[in-house]
Amino acid sequence: MEQAKDFLQESLALHGLLSERPDSDFELITQFKAWTINDVLRHLHYWNWMAWLQLNDEGLLIAQMSAIARAGGMQPVERAHVEGAGGQALLALWKTQAEATAQAFSTADPKARLKWAGPDMSARSSITARLMETWAHGQEIYDRLGATRVETDRIRNIVVLGINTFGWTFRNRKLDVPATMPFVRLIAPSGDVWAYGDESTAERIEGRADEFCQVVTQTRNIDDTQLQVQGQTAETWMAYAQCFAGNPETPPEAGARTKHSS
């Protein structure tokens, strides 16, 4: 699957940002729930492993889900999985697992149904979710280190995920799903134009694809982007957009998630 290659390339880009950093940098606190960079990497590493288990050991996957429930949250289990490793040692563990997960999914049947915490999901959906998580959680690392990410068209996977979860954003908040999705016109990192929906509708969202991804993954408030939003449905969607599973999450306040100045 092309998504497996895209996931690996996104992981390697993040690895490149961190590969020469001292271990002390990994204890810097990000703007995401006060997680450190170590916390972010432990989270990504553990769930990359869990995705690998979907294809290789369903029984252990289910056992790990039970362990999370008993622990009352993810972080104790994520920390125990790497035996408290941090810094460059953790980075090496994460990279090795990301490569193994990408390899496993590269030859998987995209339509294979796989166990997960919620409903079963397709193999394509699973590895796309890993790409999305790597990109989204990578944002807080880039922000904290004052770095600018070089975007590529592999973020189209995240754009499509954002489009496909239009209805979910409303249902998850117990709101009526609008009959028509706003027209979305985005400029890709390559300069290509990606368009979704009916262009004749007055409801529309236009702008850069990476900023659309930032909003649907909740790494930026819509007011901190230059996206052009027209219409009530479009405004409501962008105010609550959530392309990931789970209970409704509150997007960051305007100005709360920004690139660090140093």
C-alpha cells in the first residue's frame, strides 16, 4: 500500500529532525497537554507496535487493550513498554518499530478487516491513521523546537481522512449531520489543486492543504490559519473538526498552538 510508504517517509522526516538532538531536548514540554517530546515518541512508538500486532498477533493486541483499561490510561502502559527509555535510545526504538510496521502493511491486503479498540477497521485505514498520528503529533515537536516542516503531497492521505470524517465530526457531538458537505478546494504542497464536493454550493473552504490538515487533526485553531471559510456549515465543521476516533475533543484555543520562537 502506498500509505505504508507515506507513513514511513513521514516517520523518517521526524527522525531527521531529532537524530542530532541531545537527550535533554526530549524532555522539553510541548503545547499538547504538556507532554514532553519523550511522551510523544512513546505514544507513537506504542501505537505503531499495536498496529503491527493487528497483522501479527491479534491475541496480544487484545491483551494490551485490557492492560490499558486496567491502568486507567495509555501513558503508564506506553512508558512500561519502552521500560522508561527516553532521548536517543527511545528515538532508535521508535524508528525500528516504524520501519517494521511500514514493512508489515506494505504487503497487507488493503481491505483486510483488523481488530482495534473500537470497531474493526481496514488495513488501509489503520496505516493511514498511523500516518495521520505521526504527522499530527509531529507538529507539536516541530513547534517546540522552532522548526518548519517541509510538507509533501503525502498529506493528501490526511486531507482525505478529514473529508471522510465530515459527518463523524457532527455525529460525535450529537449534532445533526448537514445534508451537504461544503465544497473544499485546497492547494497541495506541490501546487496541485485538490477539490472535494459540489463546487456549486455556497458553503466552501479554500486554502492550503497543510492548514486544512492542521485544523482537522486539531493542531491549530481555525483562526490561526489563512483558510477561507464561507457558510454556517463550513464554520461549524472547522470549529469542531476531528478526524480521529474517540470522544469529542476541544480544538486548541486561538494562539495556543504556535511555532516556538527559539
